[in-house]
Amino acid sequence: MMDGGENFDVRKADRAALCDIRNVVIDTTLPCKERIKSYIDQIGNPYCYVDDGVVVAIGYADTQVSLQDRLKSYVSSLG
């Protein structure tokens, strides 16, 4: 199973082995913990899946900059 690490190459992903996120169904009547468990059970690897035919790989950088800071910087650069 892939871990979403920085060395993962999405071009080499086995699409047939990945879950298509469009097939994941979330029961919003369940408590939050149960929804999370259900999502993980259905998606398999939350770091690598298929969305509309595109392999999506999620990774994280070892940095002190927060996602919020990155988003603020990005939005600022648009204007």
C-alpha cells in the first residue's frame, strides 16, 4: 500500500488496484468517527485513489508553514 510519501510516482500507480472516489458513499446520519471509519474502509488508501479517471496522490511536506498560511499566500498572489 502506498503511503502518500514524497517518493511516490503517480504515473506508475496501478489504477486497477485503486479505489474510485466516486464509488465512496458517506452516510451523513452516522456519527463522525463512524463516517471516517466507513470512508477509510471504502477508499482503502486515503493517500492515493482515482477521481474521474485521474490518479490523485496526497503527500505532506516536512515544513513549519501551515496549510492556512499557504492558502493565504496563494490567494494573495491572485490579486
